[in-house]
Amino acid sequence: MPEFKELKRLAEQVSKETHWHAQIVATEEFREASGPDVVLELIAENERLCAEVCGLRKDAVRYQVIRELHWYDSPLAVVRSPKAQVKPGTDCPSEERLDEAVDALILEKSDG
């Protein structure tokens, strides 16, 4: 992966340069450092980060929904010390089942 700090420095140098000759020199240095391979790497990194952010946003929405739930009127609740508090037979979803339950609450909330 190319050194992005150097690429950023060169781009900033091009945009700040006011003298025409210095701007031509700076532009040429930038072009040499930012070929198609560099652009393709930047695009790939951007796509990877966008996908990661999408997943994190979904988890953030789920967390916000869980935070807004109240034990006395919600179909789900968070319980502290579950081994001491939860009785046998109680449904305690976790992982994918918890995601599905929270996603159902989000869908219900958006339809209501």
C-alpha cells in the first residue's frame, strides 16, 4: 500500500502552490505518486471501510434500541447478574438470536 501521508502532502502542495512553475512541478510529482494502481488501492480501501462502517452502524442502532428498552413494558430487557436473577426456562437470546429480536423491534417500531 502506498504511503498516503506523502500522497496527501503532495496533493496539498499542488493545491496551495500559487506560482505557475512551482505548481507544474508539484502537479508532476503528484501525478508520479498517484498512478492508477494507487487510485485502485484507495478505492478498495474505501469500499472495505464503507462495508465495515455499515456493519458498525447496524450494531450501533441495535445498541441504541436496547438502551431505550425498559424492563416493565418491553419484550426484551437487559439483566445484571443473570445467573442469580434468571429462572430456568426463561428465554435469554444472545448473539444472532438477540440481533434478530432487536431487528424485529426496530421493524415493529418503524411500522408503528
